[in-house]
Amino acid sequence: MTEAKGKKFTSDDLKQFDGLNGHPLYVVFKGKVYDLSSSKLWLQGRHMAMHSRTDDLAEAIKKAPHGEDNVYRFPSIGEFGEEALQATTPPPTQEKPQGPQAPLPIQTRGLSRRQFLKLAAAAGGAVTVGAVLSTLKAGTFVPPPTAVAAWPVIMVTNISSLTNLVPLVFYYPLTNTPNYLVKLGQPATGGVGPDSDIVAFSAICQHLGCIYGFVAPSGSPPCNSSFKAVVPMGYCCCHGSQYNFLEGAKVIGGPAPRSVPMVQLQFDSSTGNITAVGMNPPTIYGYGPPGTTDPKLVMEYDLQAGNLVTQSTVLG
């Protein structure tokens, strides 16, 4: 990879730093280039499935619950080329050229993010999955498609692969929407399996779209060692939202206005296979008007702004 430190970048230079397929993620902000490769909330070139890497970052930050400091905390590794910065300024009036002119270079002002999530840590029966801080707030949503698709049906894992209170992270229904699947060890609302204790929920917080973490009873989230979970739960380190996994991810603390969506699971008692067959309301955060509960609209919104999964992708 080309050494970036101190370099002046052009639009063409930045194309290789799109955050995809293992490439670094570089962003232009106020004439400087920042390395956002360590940001955890850009998935497949989109932030919260809302902001494209070609969007205006300065405009997005105006709608975010934070300021420019969330960009400045990432390393600055160069400057944007002067020729590209001039792209937004019309050239002075000149005589009509004799031949066609080459187009001016366009400033790349958006973001992208490499594959984000390799989660799940286990220790002594207490599991915590690190949540990460948001860098931008989702401000808009993509309109629903005209044709209604069907939920993909994907075998996620086999019950023989599960350990109580050790979460599996998997993508469903899109390749950029992560979920937690957990065998809780006690019956839960909507649980499947011989003990009705296997549940799965979207990993995207319903407050502002951060990725929250799973915390086992008596465990603590990585951001708050003084907090001790009394039930298996989700804990968002961005703003402290808490979800009770025993009761359908019911909100039990923090600012989240509603529960996170539950993945509809089916259990095959003859094989032990656990299959994802749909999502319960509300809409996944960032994929439609927040809190949408109509099943038809939920499916339309949840199946857009990404690629449908075609096979199980379990990350641990």
C-alpha cells in the first residue's frame, strides 16, 4: 500500500482508500485527509446504512449529536490536492476552447468503511461484547422499494455449536445488518429450542444507531465497570441504553425509545439447526422511519440499502 503520511491526495488517489476489501478508509474534511479505518460504524461503504461515502461529511455532522471533534480524533495523514479543491469553484470566463475540455477533478467528500465486526469474547461464563462510539448520526432514510421482496431464509448455526451466554454475531437480513444470537440458559420471550432460550436481536441500538454489546448476568460492559448486569442484556456504550434479552429486548434503562428488532428464528428438532426467517417490528435503526411497526413496511425498509444475505455469516 502506498505510504500516505504527509502526502497530498487527489480524487484519484483516494479511490483506493475506500475502506472496502481490506483497504484503509480515508476521508476529506476541510482540506485535510483523515484515516478513519478504526471507525466501527461504516459498513460496506455506508454509515448506519444511511450515509454514503460520497455524502458531504460536514453536512452530516451538522445533524449529528456531536461536533467536528469526532473527525479530529482520527489521525490526519495528508492534505487534499489543490487541484481537487478548486473543483467547486467555476473557472473564470475564457474564450471558447478549440476542442473539448477534460472535466475538472471532483472532491471526494464522503466516507466508506471496511467490514466492521469481529465480535464476541468469553471469560468464565460472563460474556461482554464491546460496543463502539458513534461517529455520525443517521439523518435520513431511503424510501421503500416499489416491489416487496421476501425475507431470506438462512440457517444461522446448529444448537450443538452454542454455549450458554456466549453470543454469536451474524448478519441478517442484509450483509451489513449485524445481530446477536444467544442461548440464554433460561426461557425467554420468543425463544426457540428445547428450552425456549435461544433468541436473536439486531445489534444496532434504537437510540442513535450505535452497535451495542451483549452482557451476561454479573458482567459489566467495557465502558462501565461499576455496572453489573442482573439479566442477560444488551448495553450500549454510546449513551447507556439497556435491553433485557429475556423479555424481547425490552428497554430497561437509558434513552432508547423502543426495543431492538427481534430476529424470527425456527428450530429444527431433528437436526438441531437454527434458521432465521424474518425480522419482527420495529424497523432496524437507520433503515426506515424510526419505530415503524407495520409488518409490510418493516419488511420493505429492512430489505433495502444493502445486499440480502445468501448464506450464514457467523463471526464468533
